[in-house]
Amino acid sequence: MDIAVSNDVNVSENFENSVDLIIQSRWLLPIVPRNSLLENQATVIKNGVIVDVCAITVASQRYQTKEVLQLDEHVLMPGLINLHTHAGMSLMRGLADDLPLMPWLEAHIWPAEAQLVSPSFVRDGTLIACAEMLAGGITTFNEMYFYPQAAAEASIQAGMRANLGLLVFEFSSNYASDAEDYIDKGTIARDQLKHEPLISFSFAPHAPYTVNDATFTQINMLGEQLNIGMHTHLHETKAEITHSEQAHGLRPLARLASLGLLNANTTFAHCVHLDDIEMQLLAEHGCHIAHCPSSNLKLASGIASITACAKHGINIGLGTDGAASNNRLDLFAEIRLAALLAKGQSGDATAISAHEALRMATINGAKALGMDDKIGSIEIGKLADLCAIKLSTINLQPCYDVASHLVYVAGRDNVSHVWVNGNLKYHKPNSGDAVFSNIEPQELTDIINKWQDKVAVFKANSHPVESNLL
């Protein structure tokens, strides 16, 4: 879908010219077409859909509206898409730091989850995460965690779009007893929530080292039947690959390929350690990568060869991972880091341009979720999931290139407005505290007070155990 920018004031006799909102922005970064930037544009919204993008002067003549919002110092762009996160883990932010992946998981995170995780924990942690993400311009997140109904409750309250990963492990947890139980509970959640307009689904087998072949095969079959994709961790560490070679005689990706799991509905998180043959395999099957640079660095997993992946034609989106391993749900930080790491690793200063990094956080994420016909760019006919960034503060001056500023200078603190389906979900007045449309600050404070002592007690009483899975 190419953007249609209209400057013709002639209106069809049958064209309804009453709309809900016109956003007048100094700059507009539509993402599609590539490398485009428009000035002094009006984005016209009706019933949650973008119905026109045109010059401000044209819109004022063409449309009658309930509301006009002037953003004379701002750039308007699509809402950001967090392609890999564990929102409920926000309550474990900082629980265990400065550790590699498996000791972090086995000795700290999984024991904490065994003691703490419940529907209320997931609901509360997800609401905290939604507030953080909305304030950073994120309108959609690709989730993977326990109790999807609880996560849905929080995301619906916040007014965010969520793709809920129906988590699957082989081992028991507070949520389910075995793989079959995870799958049953996940499909029940999907059936209960499938009519929620902000909610979509994928199967989320945790990783090749926690899920066996029979379960992967069952998930693949059910995914085809239900027309939902798959979201899993892959090639995050060298130890994961070594373990797979020893246990299965194959690297993890080759194993999943042998099971028929590679297709355009599959998103692999991390993909830090891929060789050229594996990159080509992902490209040939239309798979997607959720690149999580901060988490990869913090867990010392490595630096993904994103420049090489992009050259192979793989669709690459950006994820924050969870707040327990990042420790921020800040996609502006991931955009900047992705661009910088690509340049540093490849030795090519032109690798992953500013515009390309912004595509990774928007339309590429939408494509991975199968939603690029609805979100990820500012185009006529798409849903009005948008964010505005104020570029007039002194630390953002002077500004010669808006896209460059969004990647290398601006941050989530510069986000001023966020809309989902054309409804304002977050804004930051020129003076005063930021405002969420559906989340009361006191509720967030109560959640933090409720859980902080419980998590702190667990941390004080926990005794790390030796990692033995990989």
C-alpha cells in the first residue's frame, strides 16, 4: 500500500467530509514510501482509520472535524512495534543482573517465577509494562509469557495492541503442568479472546532447548489450523547451539527446519549466532527476526550480524526483550543501538541507515506480525496507531535531518502523544505530569508497592543454584 498524499481540493459528491481528528504536524515521517519525509501535513482520522494525508491548508478546506491538534514543533510517525518482550516480567526488573543467560534463567528467574507468578502478577506486571511502552511511543507489543488472559486484561485496559504468545514449555510451572496443558490453556485463551479487536495471537514455544520435537510438530499443526504464527527464541547463545548439536546432532535452526517450522508466520527472537547458510534459509522461507540488541549485550550473548541478515533479505524488527534482562522497555534505545552496532560490527558506516532503523521499529515489526496491511506506516486506509515526538527542546537543536534526529538524538522522553486506533492513549502536556487515558498513576503506584516487598523478600532469601540445562 503506497501512501497517497492528496493536494486536490475537489471532493467527490459522495465523499463524507466529517471526520474525528485532524493532526497538523510540522513533519510527517510516513515510513512508506522508503526514505520519505513530508512537511506541514495533516493526518485525517475517522473511526480510528487514516482517511487522508494532505497539506494542512487542503485539510482545512476539505474536512469538518470534531478536533484539530496542532503540533508545530513535532514529527508524527507510526506507533512503534516491540517485536519481542515479556511484559509481565516488569516486576522483576533488576532482580538479577550482570549474569549470562542460563545462570540468570535457571538460578534466578525461573525460581522467582515458581514462587511469584500468578494471574495477578502477570496482570500487574503487564500494566506497568504497558505504561512504560506507551510513554515511549510503543503502540503494539509481541508478548511471550504465562497467563495470557491476565496480560490481555492489562493491555486492553491500557488500550494497546498486543500479540499474545501462547507460551509452551515441557516442564511444569504455576501456569501449566506439561506441554499438552500449556497448549490446551493457550488455545482456550485464544478462543476466549479472539474477538477482542486489540488482541492477536501466536504460539510461543519458549526455545528449542525447552521444547521437544513432538511438541513443536503439534504446535505447527495447530498454528496452521488456527491461522496463527509462531514466536520463539533461537540461536541466542553459543551454548544453545552446542547443546543442540550434542542432543540432536543438528544446530537449532536446522532442527526446526527438519520439522517444517520455517515459514512467513514465524518470528525468531535474538538470532545472535547465524551463519550464512542459516541466513539464506531464513530468507528463503520468509521468516522474521526480532533483534534485541540491549538484551543481547547485557546477557553477553553476543552481537547479531544484522547487516548480513538484511543483505540476505530477512525481515528484521526490533524488540526490547523483558525488563528483567534489558532493563528498559525503550524502543528508541533499541533503534539507536541497532544502527550503531550494525556500523561497528560491519565496519561500514552506511550499514542500517536512520530510515532503515526506523523501519525496523515500525513496518518491519508489523510485517512479522502479519499486520503490515493495518499498522506500521502512515497510509490512507491504515489504522491510526501513531506517535508524536517533540523536536524543539534545546538538546535536539539544531535539526537538519529529522530521521537522523529520531535515531541518534531523540529518546522516549521526547514522545508527546500516542494514539491507538485514533484514540489518544498518552500525552505529555507542556507543563505538568504525563497523562495516560486509561491508567491512573495511583494504580501503578499501588502495584509497585504491592509487589516490590514480595520480590525483595524472595531475592533476599534466594540461594542461587548451579545451571545445568545447557
